[in-house]
Amino acid sequence: MDKSVITAIVAALALGGTVNACSAAMDAPAASGSGQAAMTAGSAPVAQAELRDKDGALKGRATARPMGDGVHVTGSLENVAPGTYAIHVHTTGMCTPPDFTSAGSHWNPEGKQHGKENPAGPHKGDLPNVTVGADGRATVSQHIMGVTMTGGDAALLDGDGAALVLHAGVDDYKTDPTGNAGGRMACGVFKAGL
Ligand SMILES: [Cu+2]
């Protein structure tokens, strides 16, 4: 179990009832029933992203919702070649093919370096690598502590939004600022929903 997971669990335990809400979200990443999470964080919006590759083909969907002390990102990938890939929240909500550099760097409201294995890291947008199986699918579930959906100094849906980016390579969890994760295979803008 890596450190980010442990800290997320400790934080969830410290917040008591949020554990159940997290479990429900992980069991049903695409469900619209976000009532439990919404209750813990007032009327802050839920945001959804559709990841598409440079040709516009759908590669996955993700949801970011307020939960406890932060934001929980869940998602599912589909129609991706088997392998292990980096996936990050990037700082700008713009996905312009073919290279998706429009999404900017990793979401990094605290001005840290990249990677959970970097002593000066990580970025808030650093997510664990995902492993896609023979069925072309994978799931994503990560709690990001100390951030908000809207408002404050670390809001996902700030003036220029945010995007979820799937890379062509593996994140080494330490090389600043990219994790040496290669090109950008697919990108999805987080759009506020109900
Ligand atoms: Cu990235």
C-alpha cells in the first residue's frame, strides 16, 4: 500500500462517516447517485469528463466529486490497448488534439514537484498509474486531499478548469515535472454537472 493511499485512508477515518461515501463511489463510479458525497460538502458541483483520443474515439469517463476534505476522482477506461499508463489531472480544461498540450501541466496549486516518490512532491493532480487488461478496460479511483471543486486556492473548477489526461507511458512517480510519462493519449475536460 503506497503512502498516498494510507494518507487518504487516515484522512477518511479522521472524518468518520466519509468512509462509506468513498466506498459507494468506488463501487459505482458512473452512478449519478452522489447524494452522500453531496451532503458532506454542501452544494459544490460534481464534474464529469469524457476522455477521447486524437481521433475523437472515446477512451473513458471520469467523475470528480466533493468528498470529505477534498475531491474524489473515479473513472473507467475502455478501448485502450493493454498496458500500464500514467494518468493525471492537468491544470487547464482544454483538450485540443492531437497532442493535448493545451491541457497544460499537472494540476499543482501548491507549487510542488512531481511524484509521490519525490521528496518535494507530489502535485495534486498526480494519480497512480492505471493497468489496462486484455479487455481494454481499467478503473480509476483516487482521493485528492486538501482541494475543492470550487472556491479557495485549490479548486478543480477554477477559472481555466481542469482536464484528465491519459498518457502513452508509465509514470515513474519522481521525475519532475512529468513523471517521464510520455505523450498524451487521451484527454477529457471536467465539466460541472448537477
Ligand atoms: Cu499528465
